[in-house]
Amino acid sequence: MQDRTIAQPAAGIEVVGTTNKVLKNTYLLLAMSLAFSALTAYLARGAAPINPWVFLGGFIGLSFLTQILANSAWGLLAVFGFTGFVGFAIGPLLNALMQSSAGSAIVMQALGGTAFIFLGLSAYALTTKKDFSFLSGFITAGAIVLLLGIVAVLVFEMPTLHLVLSGAFMLFSSAIILFQTGQIINGGERNYIIATITLYASIYNIFISLLHILMAFSGDD
């Protein structure tokens, strides 16, 4: 009886320790990934824009590759391959926007808005420690709908649909941030590599969506 009483607190401490370790590793790798993306975006500032279909294929392909390699040392290289590719792809767009004062303001507003949304949602999930598993169905259905929406925008080039899609991506990515952070806190996610690329993709989608929305309302889109 005594052994059981002692073992239960010990097990609880071990779980908390594992959760804290996953959180620490996730946020550390996420910060490094964002910095690496910023570097590759800077290096690509004079490059030609990447074809949207090539970007879509690279984004999906490299994210799947990272998940496949997530349990090996190659997973870390895959993370930087994925985030570096994304940064390189948006470099020309950011460079074009930064050439004017209006464009620079839009980029800064999008960065500020993205940081505010991510930090706010993360803080809410961390402080409340809620289980957001109920969002899994919404996320699965949303991923399918949004993928079809992306294909429709690329094929038919409809500005209005693009704007609607940007708003939908912001809601979708916000749900993923809550879900993924909740999974880490409540023991549903123990692989910090998968957690990192999930949060990174959400941050990227929010940032790009805000850029498109702000550009549309400013008349620069």
C-alpha cells in the first residue's frame, strides 16, 4: 500500500517533467525554425517567385517527409528543410512589399498580428490547460475543404475566393494552435518535431492570410 502511494506522486512528477521537456524543445525548435525561415527569406529576396503549384507540392511533400522522419535524427534536418523552403518561397513577395512604405507597413502589421494571435492562443491553452481534442473533427474537415479551396483559387484565380480562403485559414490555423498546444499539455503529443512543424505551419498560414487580407483592403493585392 505504501509503495502504491509513493509511486503515484512519482508518476505524476514524471509526466509533468515529460510535458515540460516537450514544451521546451518545441518552442526552442520553433524559434530556431522561424529564424532560419527569416534567413532564407532574406537570401531569396532577389530570386524569382516560385510557381504556386511547385510551392504547394513542396509544402505538402516536405511536411509529410518531416513527419515520417520525426522519430529519427533526420527529423531535425527535415524541419529545417521544410521551414527553409517556406522562407525561401515567400522571400520574393516580402522583398517586393518592402520596397514601398505602404508595403513595409503591411508586412509589419501582419507580423505583429501573427505574433499577437499565436502568443494569445498559446497563453490561453497553457494557462487553462484545457483539452481541445474536440477540435479534431473540425480540423480534419477543414483541411480537406481548404485544400480544395487552394486548388480552386490556383485554377480559377478568383480574388474574392482568395480573400474568403485567407479568413478561413486564420480560423483553421488558430484551432490547430489550440489543439496542438493542448495535446502537448495533456500528454497527447510527445514528439516535439511534429509539434514544431504543426505550429510553424499554423504561424505561416496566419501570417500569409493576414498579408493577403491587409493587401486587399489597402488596394495592393
